[in-house]
Amino acid sequence: MEVVAAVVFAAAALGGLFLAYQHFQGRPLPVPVAVIHGIAAAAALILLAIAVFTDDLDGAATVALVIFVVAALGGFYLASFHMREDRRPSALVAGHGLIAVVAFVTLLVAIA
């Protein structure tokens, strides 16, 4: 199940890369892409949590889960800017992405 979570996280990351590109170009973010990004990431987070709590995974998977939760909290905070129609802070956008990348690499290490 952790492999499926990794694939879904990878798909969410593609949407996140597009959203970050749009942000740094100063363009408006397409709401459907943002919603799909969030839903995919949340689904992957749930899959990973189920895998961590039900499968016999090593500590790296648990660490990845914790880091992904931190990234998700940053994503919720970014969504709040979107809902208020405020510009998202670029440092927060970059930080959210970097934390997610660290979590994803950690998950890949756990799977390997």
C-alpha cells in the first residue's frame, strides 16, 4: 500500500509543481488544479497512514508520514490564503514544496 501512496503522492506533486510555477510567474492559480492537488495529497496521506499502522514497515515510513503531515499543514495554510484571495507568501510556497520533497524521498527510502 505504501507503493500506491508513493504513486499518488507523485501525481499530487506534479499538480503542486504546476501550482508553484503559476505562483512564481504571478499568474492566478486554477482552482480545479489546486483542489485535485489537495485531494490527491490527502488520499495519499491516508493510504500511507493505513500502511504505517497496519503493515510491518520500518521507521523511515513513519518519519515520512510525520513529515507529510507537516507539509499538509502548510498546504492547509496556503489554501487559507487562496480562500481569502490573498497572495500566498513565496517562502511558504517554497517551504511547503521542499518539505513535501523531503517526505517523498524519505518514503522512497522506506520502500526501497
